[in-house]
Amino acid sequence: MIKNRVKELRARFDYTQGELADIVGVTRQTIVALEKGSYTPSLLLAMNLAEVFKLPIEEIFTKEES
Amino acid sequence: MKMNIAVFLRIMLFISLSVMVYDYLKLEQSFIQMERGFIDGFSMYISPWPGNFFLITTLLFLLANIVIMINVWRNKNADKRSFLTFEYDVSDERAVGNTRKAVSHAFSILLIYSLLMIGSYMYIPNYFVDHIWYPLFTTASIPIVGLISYFIVYKVLQYK
């Protein structure tokens, strides 16, 4: 299972879900699903998020043993 | 909303075509019965509404198709390569993934449903002569069941 810090980082950067969605090129529903942890993004989306938050991917997404 | 309209119009298209073909079949069947001497003559009222219904549905379907296609083309985030029919949501990678899952579920349901429908012909053979609607509407129900299954699965995945 993949856990992420998107919600926390989005709040830190003061983005709304819609704004972040526009920046990374997805719909707001995808950001909602990401934050809920019900969606595992593609590598491209993960890289785009890492670029926006200026962090390496592994600091945003972590693998968790289920 | 786009998906609701797309699925609704496609179902309406199948229904309207079936209703129109049904009228034609009834007429054809009466002619055959007359040729073979089962009846001396017949009178039939052909209502214009099935044809009008089909024409209106087709026009709405084409119009909606064009509008959605333009929207997909304008959306820079859309995965245009995955856009095959306008029921498919290609607005982003998650939508494309959900569409794939919904299509595969609908396909599985269709395999079972088609088997049941074909099997049902075995138990009601007289229906083909007496009630020509049976094979026509069971055939039309196959894509309709597929579309409804696709729609339900997609909506469940969308709000998951």
C-alpha cells in the first residue's frame, strides 16, 4: 500500500484541491482520491507532484506494509 | 454529467431503433402471413412517432458527440488516445483507469447476460412466430445491459 503526504503538503503550499489539480494536470476528483489514499498515481503524476512540492518522490510517497 | 448524457442517449438510440424496427417487422410479418395464406388481408396503422423518436434521438446523439469531442480536444489534460467512444471518460489518468475497469466489468457481465439470453431462446421457441418482439428486444437489451453495468461500475469507482 502507498501512503502519501499530498494533503499535508498542499496545505503547506496553500493550494486548494482545484488549484493543485490544475497545476499537475488532473481533475480535482483525482486529488481528492489521492488525499483519501484510494488512488495510487502514475509515475508521471507523482513526478509532477514532486516538482510542485520541490521534494523527492520518496518524501511524498511511502510504501507501507499492509 | 457528460457520462450521464452519453449513456442515456446511447440507450435511447438502441431503444428507438428497436421500436422502429419492430414496427417494420410487424408489417413484414403480416405480408408473409398473407402470402402464405394464413390471413386474407390486414390493416395496420403505422404511427410516425417511432421514426420521429429515432430521428430526434440520432440528432441529439450526434450533437452531443460533437460537443463532447470538441471539449475533449480542448482539454489539455485529456488522454486523447484513449477516446474511442463518447461514453469513455478521458479527462485524466484516473478517469482513464476507471473507464478501463468499468469496461472490463461490463464485458464480464455481458458474457453472462448474452449466454442467458441465447439460452432463453431454447425454452420459448414459439415466441419467434407469435411475438416477434422477443428476439428483437432481447438483442437490443444486450448493449443496454452492458451500458448500464458500465455506468454503475464507473460511478462506484469515481466516488470511491
